[in-house]
Amino acid sequence: MVAKIDADACTGCGSCIDECPAAAISLSDDDIAVVDEDECLDCGACEDACPNGAITLE
């Protein structure tokens, strides 16, 4: 499993970045969260932190 971002729902608030213990999430030039799948720990912290429900673990 890995965190997946719904680009339509992501507002670029950065809540997921602050919560990720692996520093696997960054913002794209368009202010959309991007997950580095090689670094993602599949812990779900980002999913819980997202106020827009834009992150799911798949």
C-alpha cells in the first residue's frame, strides 16, 4: 500500500507534509501534494491529517 493523492481535492495546505514521519510528501509547482512512493511508510498519518480527504492508502 502507498498513499495516493486526489489532485482535485488537494488544496496544498501542507497538513500531510507536517505529519509524514518519513518526509515522503512534498508540494508540486501547482501546490498539489506528491508522495515519494519509495519513501512512504504506509502509516496513514497523512490520510488522517488531510482536512479535505484527498489522501487514501491504496
